[in-house]
Amino acid sequence: MALPFSKSQIERLGRRLVDQSPPDQADLDDLAALLGAYDEVLASASDEIRDLGYAPTGRLKNTGTILEKLRRHGGTWLKSIQDLAGLRVVIVGGLREQDQAVEEIMQRFAECPKAPKQIDRRRDPRQGYRAVHVIVFPGGIPVEVQVRTHLQHSWAEVFEKLADLLGREIRYGEDWWLPAEREVAQLLGASPQTDPLLRKATKAIRSTRKHTDLMIKTLILMSVNIGAMEELLTDSRLSAKQVARCRARIRKNLEQVRPTIESVEQSMASFKRLEEEVRSLGMRLERVRSQDD
């Protein structure tokens, strides 16, 4: 299926979505039409991979994620995006089985208008994220296929949970707490009435930051260990029992991180309640200022 817009039209759409706040409804409708076309391509690619004996799961990026990435990368990003439509394959086994799956997927889509591309995040991790991404082009339309081992997938799920709590900034190594600090400062402004609450909010942000920064560093270190362990598990001299024991140990370590994430979740809930208090006070101050004017 062809996309409903040309590349230049998609680029202009991306620019408008970035330049207008909030985006125009007509542009959001065009984005929905574009996503609808990708959805059909995604279903077709999923069927092809399922025929290979794998169990892919699929997703389209939602509007909020697309707008966030457009603000981050600029409007022209929309025409060149490769992961607007994505599939994930979690394979049984280790690095050898992962390489085999990647090869089979690339061969299945080799006759497409454009040759598949491979991005190996095992050799070039991003914030600890490891996987192999294969970009395939059914009908000339890019679809990203993430191929993960179970250990890579378990790690990614933990990190994604943390990103859901704190913000997508941690996926890029950015300061996740800065938007929260700016919003609190803007809501309250500087006045004798708000200074105590501002100090309280800032203290809450920095306390949460201390714990989460340590967790992020721990998770990235754990990813390095997983990478080294998976390399070790390819050693043919290890018995199946030894390999299973190593994998079980890594999974246990990941499970031990989850309670810490739950404590962060509780801290974030407390901060959200404080943020609502800040927002309410800010609105009351704004009404008082308006009456004074």
C-alpha cells in the first residue's frame, strides 16, 4: 500500500506540527491518515515474520510520542522516520539464535523495493539498551523490527517502566528533572507566599533525582553485565545446565530492581500531589494578580 502523502507533503506536515501549538486539527487528521496507512503495512510485515515461526508484537507510535520526537528532532524528522511502525520479536535462546532470527528476517524482506538495514545495538548500546533492529521496507515503507533475547527484553521492560515514571528524557541520557523544576518555578513565580512551597517542591524533585540517578546508573551497569554474560553463554564448552543457571541469575537480579522502581513510583506519586498543590496555588495567585490589575 502506498502512503497517502508524498515525502515533501509529510515533511511540511511535520514542520506544521512543530510550529503550531496546539497543532491544527486538520494536521492531526492528516497524521492519523498517515498512521492508518502504516498500520496496514505493519499488519502485512507481521504476517511475514509470523510465517518464519516467530511471534511478533506490533505497535504504531502514538500522536503524543510523535509530537515529542518532532519537537526534539525538528519537523523534517517525520519524512525520514524509520520506527513509526514497529514490530518486536523476543527470541528463545541467546546471541546465536538472535543472529539467526535477524538473518532470516533480512532474507524474507530482501526482495522489497529497498534492501533491509541492520542496526546492532549490542555493539553500540544506547543508555544500556541492547537489541538488533532490522529496518525492512515492504512496499517501500519502513518498518522497524526489534529483535531481542529474553534477557535484553527483561532489561528493556524495567528501563521502560522507569521512563514511564520519569519521562522519556532518561532514554537519551538527558536531565529528566529539568522540565519539572522549570514548571514549578513558572507556576509559582517569586513571591513571599510561594517561596516555602517552591523550596519544598524543589527539595522533592532533588530527593527523587538522587535515588533515580543511582538506579539509572545501576541499570546501565547491569546491561553491561548482561552483554558480557550473553557473550560468555555462546561458549560451546558450557553445559546447558550452566547456561540456564547464568540466565536465571540475571533474571533474578532484574527482579530485585523492581521493588526499587516501585519505591520511585511512590515518590513520584507524592511529587505529583505536591505538583497539584503548586498548580492550585499558582492559579489562585494568578486570579489575585488579575483582580489587582
